[in-house]
Amino acid sequence: MSDSAGQATAVSIVVGIRRLGRSWYRLLFFLARHVRYITAPMRRQAFIHFCHWMVLTDVPNEDGGRSRLPRPVLWFESNYDGDVTRYMDTFARTIPWRMRAAWMPTRGFPDVFPSGPFHEWTVDNAFEASHYWVAYPSATTKDVGRALRVRGEVDVLRRAIAGAPPESVAEHWTAFLARTQRDL
Amino acid sequence: MNCIQLSILTAVLDGHRDALRTVLAGLPTEHASPFARVAGTHNGRWVVLDTAASPDAPRRVGGVPRPMLMCSAVIDRSADDWLANLLEELGGDADRIWGHCVGWPVGANRVSFLLEHRVQPSLAFATWNAPVDEVREALALHARMSALAVRSRAMTAAQLHAALDKALAP
């Protein structure tokens, strides 16, 4: 089993959805796709590289066709920095109502507080990856953000020093350092 | 192209769950992982959804009747191209993995089979939506510029010019 690769951890949570939950998810996911405010805290926290939710109403069967599930299932996958309970804990503390909106319609969800039952529920419904790989294992999500921002400033520096006299390079370099000091 | 979430869900044949797990556990990891050889891959995983209840690991996945195999990846190119490339890189391992799944075709049409088993995400999120090569280049450039920022304090203008030429070289 391998749920981690360098700084990154994989989590796969698979859990049944309660009655009327499917309609709730349809609305929630529609809003989240169109209103950036809903996912803004996840972007600000910057420790999720990628994640996604899938609602399954049927699955492949033994005949090569598909069988309808007695109730829909929510399949959540995430690639993030840290361990699963810390990950869920951080979101529970910072965005409790969004977490409730995301998980309340699932079966057995005990609320995000107190944390003990919530941790237990998370671990109970998490499936380990049999194989996991990431392209840049030594980088956290924040590292990727810093690198992309510095890359943009390097383009500015490149243009500034192209054909510039050697004595002015130090000036451009100092300006570059001032602009990127928080990211270097 | 924006990153896309690709998820392929297939049903595991009766009695094949443990053998499938053994195959997946035996795949080379890190730089030798099959995903490492497929261009445009941010990350990839195989997960066996084990629905069998056991005293030490009860599973309560609502109504899923049998074990399932999920192959998922975040990629920056079309699913067709990426899957064709994955199958090419996997070689015989593709049959050793999905041969434990219902309906896996021998020989042709394997990309079509996988695409037919694709599950679309209801919601996908990315903090940074950049192609994988761009992220890798940015990380390497960041390391060079950080190192230069430290060294540059003791450099003359000419040395800095030369060092920048080197650090900014593609």
C-alpha cells in the first residue's frame, strides 16, 4: 500500500449518500463550479494539489453492463500535503460549514465536531491506494505556487536585461529580488 | 490545455481481488512507476475498492456489490492520447492489471474499453492549473534563482551577469 509520495498524500473516501443527498450534491457542485467564492478557502489554504468528487449511481457489473446502485455513492479523491486526519481537521476548523455542506448528506457522517468521531468516520471510509505516484514529489502545493509566481517574474527580468548594459543588470536583479522576496 | 481529472472504474472478477492487489503492489514505484513514463501526468493512482466485510476492516460502501478497481490521474492532455500512452508504457502489465477486471479485451480496443469505463467528476478542483512540464520547469527555475539570490550578495556586476546568463538558460 502506498498513500504517499514525497510531500504528497493520496486520499480516496468512498461513502454512501443519504436520501435526497443526490439532489443536494447536484446543487452544491453546480454552485461550486460557477461561484469561485465557494472554493476560495481551499485555494487560500493551498495544501490541496488536486481533488474531485464523483457521484456514482451505477457501477460496472459481472456481465459487462452496469448495475444501478440501491443508493448513490460519493467518491472523493484528493492529492494534498500532510496526513488525512490533519487534512480533514484543518478544513473542519477553518471552513466548518463548507465541510458540513460537503459531507452532511453522506451516511454515518457524525459532524466535524467533536473531532474524535469525525476522525474515526474519515479513516473508516478511506481506501488506501495500491499504487500512487506524483510528478513533483518534493514540492508542496505552496512550493508550486511560489515557483509559478517566480517564473512569471523571471520572464519580466529576462525582458529587462535582454540587451541591457552589464552595469544595469545588478539594478534589475535587485528589483527582481524585491518583487520575489516572499517567494524565494 | 487545462488539467483534467481522469477516472476509470472497472469491476473486479470474482475471486481476483487479492491477485490484483498483488500485481499493483508489485509495480515499480517513484521514478520507475508506469505513470512516470507517461507524458502529461501530474499524479496517478490505482485503488481497489474492497467491499468485503471482515471483522477487522468492515466496509460500509452503500450497495456496491463487488470489488472495483479505480485508476485515476490528473493529466494535461486528452484522455485518449494519455490512455494510449499509458497502455504502451505498461506493456504486459496492462493485461496483468485489467485482466483481473470484467470484460477486459485482449489486444485491440483497450483504449475504448477504458474510455467506456470513465467516470466524469461532479466537481474537480485544482489550486494551480498548469501543465506538468510547466510546473517542473518552474520548480527547477525557482531552485536556481533561490541559490543565486544567496550567492549574488558576494558577486561583482560582471559575475552577476554571467551567473544570471547561466541560471536563465533554458
